[in-house]
Amino acid sequence: MKQYLIQYKPFLLFLSKFFLSYILLTLLYQAYLSQFTTDQMDSITCLVASHTERLLSVFNIDFQVKYYVGEAYLRLIYNQKYVARMIEGCNAISIVILFIAFVVSFSGKLKTTLLFIGFGVFVIYALNIIRIALLCVLIFWYPAKEGLLHGVIFPLSIYGVVFILWLIWVKKYSTYAKSNS
């Protein structure tokens, strides 16, 4: 048994770091969400919606975010038409948690790890705002394609970017990259 633990130590270390950081971050996020009742919007989701509204206002696009007390979602209004609703899951925090857990599991130097996590979180956040803005515009013009846009194309794009960030991390900055160079 000891022989297998030694042989698979890097893999087991990766798994334990990944699951430990993933569980810890998820518990912290759940504790944050527990501050809000089921008929309230959390402030992170509201911030994402607000930044989406600001992004579209830069392009002089008629876009508004409406919140009605008692609703657990935000209404996204494009050209005076209610095109989508935004719930807590739209804020991309679950993707950020997954990203951070992976980077931590292949951690490098502390400063480099923290800087890359900050950079990655910023990229994911910005991409998510762009994703929501584009999704609203496209749903307005192509309502029949909502399932394809929301369920396939946009998740592929955001997870694709996260995957590319992971590849960059593993190949250039992690301890794995240092040991294989």
C-alpha cells in the first residue's frame, strides 16, 4: 500500500488540493449566499447585472435591469422588451471557484499563483458580463435560438476560456511546468 501512495503521490496531492480548495470555496460562497432570503438577490449577481447594463450603455443600447421585491431574479430588458431573467447562477462564481481550485491544485510560487488567480478571475468576470450582454441582444433578435445560445454556445465559450487559462497555468507557471522544463 505504501508503495502505491509513493507512486501516486503527485496525483493524490493534486486531488486533495483540488477537492479541499473547491469544498472550502464552495462553503464560503454558500455562507455568503445564506445572508439573503429566497426572495432577495445577492449583491454579486446585482453587481454583474449592473456592469452588464453599463457595458451596453457605452454602446448607447437601450438596456435596463429591473428588480422587483419578492422575486429571486433580475429582469433584463432590451429595447423595452423583457428578454431574460438573471438568477444567482448567472454570476459565474461557480466557474470562478472551479478555476481557483484547479490553479491551487497545480500551485506554483505564492505570488505567481495569487496574481494568476486575480488575472483569471478578472478575465472570467469580464467575459461573463460580455456573455450576458450578447445573450440578451441575440435573444431579442433570435428568440427561437435561445436554447442553443444559452445552453450550448455561451457555456462553451466561457468554459473554453477557462480551459485555455488552465493550460497556460499548467504549462507556464505551475510547479508541474517547472519540474518538466
